[in-house]
Amino acid sequence: MSKQDLVEKVSGKASLSQTRAKRAVEAVLASVTEVLQGNERLAITGFGTFSVSETKAREGRNPQTGEKITIPAGKKVKFTPGKNLKENIS
């Protein structure tokens, strides 16, 4: 599903114009991004929890050459689905 597909679905479910639905979807995505940029957790009851975790630098291999490389430390976004979401997709 693309972002435009999501906008169309929100538009239909919330009885909004496509323009208003697009603004709403973009506002939600921007808000989630802001929270995660601040290294905060975002818990949406019944849906799930987004969080940021630190990754350590580690050694890896270039799959084409087999050469050892160092993968730098970084951050990754984790999502843990909530109970209701798990139940509804099972």
C-alpha cells in the first residue's frame, strides 16, 4: 500500500476530502517522526509502540568480495504491535 492509497482509505473512512485526508496523514507521520527524532517512545494503545534503539558498531563482510568491513554504530526504529493489532491480523 502506498501513501496515496492510505490517504484514499482515510478519506473514505473519515468522510474527508482527499486534500484534508492527505494533510491529516502527513501531520500524523510528521508527528511520529518528531517523537522518534527526540529518542522518545510513542505508544498507541491497541495499535503498538514505536521506539528508537541504538546499534553498536560491528564487523561485517562485503557480500561481493568477502572483505571484512566495519558497520558503524547507528539507530534503528522498532515497532512492537499491540494486543488488538495482533488479534486482528491473526
